[in-house]
Amino acid sequence: KRPAGAPDKALAQKVTKVGVIGAGLMANQFALLFVRRLQVPVVITDLDQTRVDKGIASIRGEIDALLQKKRISPDEANRLNDLISGTTNKSDFADCDWVIEAVFEELGVKQDVFADVEQYISDTAILATNTSSLSVEQIGEKLAHPERLVGFHFFNPVAVMPLIEVVRTPQTTPEALATAMATAAKLRKNAVITRDTPGFVVNRVLAKLLGEAMYAVDHGTPFEVVDKAVAPLGLPMPPSELLDLVGLKVGAHVLDTHHNAFPDRFYRSENLHKLAEYGTLLEKDSKGKVKGF
Ligand code: CAA
């Protein structure tokens, strides 16, 4: 049985090369997943060579970690390393049939990034955005072919979280949607098709949870108390750790987006913006294990 709103599988286009725009935390994680699960060339770009090199080094580091843990063979590691490449030359995207971005979560930036890359790609290539709470339709406003754009929202850590939210806009073609669903299946993720609405489904729920946690903190309840108090809910990690994992800047931005869209329903925390300047809520030891506040 097809999932709700899913298009005919036969409409899915073949993906033979993937382009990734942005070489940050999320992009690097899903670039590795694309190369591992699709076994096709994956090319990554960012604003400058330094950022590209950093992203590629991080992916190669993860490939090495998989090899050390014997999750992949030396042959497989070599193949993955060969399939991954970095570039600052957008012409290298010319033969990509799936291009996905994970650049800064700012509408204007994403609009410009897509309008720019569209000049280099074929008319049939599908475009995907990893936005977590912006309007996918608005992101496509500067595209000549907005009907090829689809939301494709991963969760952190990408390797472990089983879900992708596939976001359709009123313009998204059945072909783009079918390709997104087929791609998610190849990545071995569960996909749900959501409406193009702020926060889609998951971040709406998370913004409530984290917003209420921040409200409590901002009104005098220490993080330790909030974390301990919600423990019976059986969350995979306490709110403070989740905020740290998502990134305080991103977390503050997600709360802002929800508050701006629904001021009466979502809390925005000025304090979280201030905390984000410090980078982290939690002290970690050399192995990345949380030591506490
Ligand atoms: N990258 C890759 N793999 C990771 C990882 C990471 N950052 N963190 C953990 N893992 C892997 C481990 O290698 C391990 O894999 P194996 O079993 O194959 O060895 C597995 O995950 C479990 O790890 P652990 O036993 O060390 O840790 P755990 O059982 O405590 O689980 C967790 C860790 C999966 C992160 C869990 O705490 C969890 O699910 N936390 C909630 C995460 C969450 O809610 N993410 C969504 C954030 S919102 C978002 O991303 C969207 C947005 O737009 C803001």
C-alpha cells in the first residue's frame, strides 16, 4: 500500500550523481549516506575551498571510522573515498540529477543558492532542500522551474535517525516527489510526506518541547532540574543534550521561526540566543561524553 499522498513509484527518476551544496555538519553526514547507499558519485561545494576541504576531510574521517569499526571493508572504503569529491566549480554539477542543499537556514541565502545552481544543471535534475522550518515554496521563488523542488529533511545524527520528512509544495511535480520517496527508500530511511508548513511535523513537536524547557529555564528552573523532571517521559536524550546536539544557534533559530509563524503558540527564548554565543550548554570530556553543566 502506498503511504498517504505518495505518488506512483514508476515516476521516480534515476539518480546517477548527487550534488551537495554546503559542507557543514548536516551536509557532510548526508553526503556520506548518499555515497554509501546509492553508490554513485557525490560532489560537494561550499563558499570557498577551505570549507570544501574541511567537509571532505570530515567525510573521509567518518569513512575511516566505519572501516576501523569493521562496518565496511577496505575495498568499500576505497570505493567510497573515490566516489566523494569536493569542488568550488559549479560546472561540476552539470551532470547531477539530484542536488540537495544544507546551507545556512536563511530564506534569502537558500533562494540565491538555488537560483545560482540552476544555471549549471540540466532541466530534469531534481532539487531538494534540507530546510528544517522555512517554507519550501518560498525557497523556490527565484527558480525558473520551482516544480522540481522538494523538501528533504534529515535529522541529526543522520546515520542513526530513521526518518526523512519529504515536503511537497503546491507546485512539486509527482516526478520530483516520487524521486524523493525512492531516494529516501534507497537511503534506508522511512519517509513521510508533509505539508509545506513551518516546522513540518517533527520540528513543530520539538519546538514545543524545547520551547517549554527553555521557558522553564528562563523563568528560574535550572537545566539540571528540567532534564531530571522530564526523565520519566523516556526521551532518548534530555532537552539540554538535544539542544546541544541540534546546535544552540539552530535551536534558537527553530524556536524563532515557530514563534514568528504562531506567536501565541510558540515560545521564543532570547536567553537561548545569548547561550548560543558560548556554543554549548554542556561540558564534554575528550571522548565527547557529557560531563555536565
Ligand atoms: N553520528 C553517527 N552515529 C552516531 C552518532 C553520531 N553523531 N551518535 C550516535 N551514533 C550511533 C552510534 O555509533 C551507535 O551506533 P551502533 O549501535 O551501530 O554502534 C548508535 O548511534 C547508538 O549510539 P550510542 O549507544 O552511543 O548512544 P545512544 O543509544 O545514547 O543514542 C542517539 C544516541 C541516537 C543520538 C540518541 O540519543 C537519540 O536518538 N537522541 C535524540 C536525537 C534526536 O532527537 N535527533 C533529532 C534532532 S532534531 C533535528 O535534527 C532536526 C532539526 O531540523 C533541528
